[in-house]
Amino acid sequence: MKRETLVILGVVAGLLVWLLVAGDYAVSRTNRAMIYALMALSFSVLAGRLGWFSLCQTTLAGVSGYVVAILGAQHGLPYAVVIPAAILTSMLFAVVFGVLTVRARAVSFLMLTLALGQMVWALSFQWVGLTGGYNGISGVRLPMVLGFNLNDPRVFYVLLATCTVLIFLAVHRFYNSRFGLLLLGIQENEQRMRALGHPVYLARFAAFVLAGAIAGVAGVFLVYDMGIMSPSPLSLNQAVLVL
């Protein structure tokens, strides 16, 4: 049996054992840890493969969370619409941010993502009619599915752990794909990759959007875990925590 398979089985077994032996509070803290692990993975897609350090991944997660709160809690749209809309909106913001930052160098990229993130954070405070300002939007709840209350920390744990493991596995496979190796080559020697005819800027842009999608998934889980969406998850402190 391959080492990778053993690691995967060990992680899954550990998650199952933890669910059985841990108390409700420990399970709820583990849920929050897995959510921030997804945000860190979003950051790692850029930092690990491109050498880019982004300070707006929590912003993209926050945008996703606000879409869930606005469409779900305020307007009562079905979850089958709300969740895809949240992730797609996060990706749309990633597209805009990517267009503005894709040609920047390492330090410039860091500062640009910081500026963009702080602009959205400030907007979340000031656009009270949409975001609820400092008080945020409360009453964000998950539905009953097949008799299971997804708001229960242990049921939520199963859903979140399943998605987290699958996303980590998908990113692991992505790292070893041709595109993942292309990104690593860009980090190692951008000029040579460009000379070989590879679309360097397009590859960077695609990686940024992919990272935005992962952040969007994390934002969906975060808002359902908290039950409220406020400007706090978009703050610089949260971005530094992920860094």
C-alpha cells in the first residue's frame, strides 16, 4: 500500500476517533480549525506554488459568507441556490483581484492584496443597508437534511471533515498535475518558463481564481458555523492569522 494511501486512511481514522471521544466544545473548536485550514490551503495554493503571499484570502471567504447571509438569512432563498452563488461570487471577486494583481511582483502583490482586502473590509462596515454594518447579519442556519440537523456541531463536523479531506486531496492531486508543476516552474524561473512559451500570467491568474474558490468554500462553512456574518472575519488580524 502506498504511503499516501496510509496517510489518508490515518487522517480519516483520526477524524472518526476524535468525533467519538471528544466533547461538544472540542468538536466545535475542531470545526473552526478545519475552516481555517481551508483558508490556509487557499493561501498555500499561491504561496506554495507561486511564491505569492496573499492577504486577501480571508476577504474572499468573507465575501462568500456575506452572500450566504444576505441571500439565505435575509431573502430566504433555497440552499441549492445560496451556496453555489456564494462560491461563484467569491470567484468573481478573485477574478477582479487577479486582473489587478496578476502582473505584480512578490512584495507589490502582497501590498495590493492587503489594500484590496482592507477596501472590502471598510465597505462591509459602511454599507450598512446591505451588510448590517458593525452588527452584521444574524440568523444564518443550515436546514434539516434527511432528518439530520446540520446545525448540530457533530453533524456539521461530519459534513465539514468530509469536504475538507476531499478538497485537500484534490489540491494534492493538483500540485502533482502538469498545471501544478507549471506554477512551480514559474516560481523557480519565470523568465525561462516564458521563453519556453508558457502563458505565465494566465497561469497565475487561474491559480488565483482557484485559490478564491477554496476560500469561498471556507467562507460558506464559516458563516454557518458562526450563525452570523459581520466585518470581523474580513479584518487584517484574520488575514495575518491565515498567513
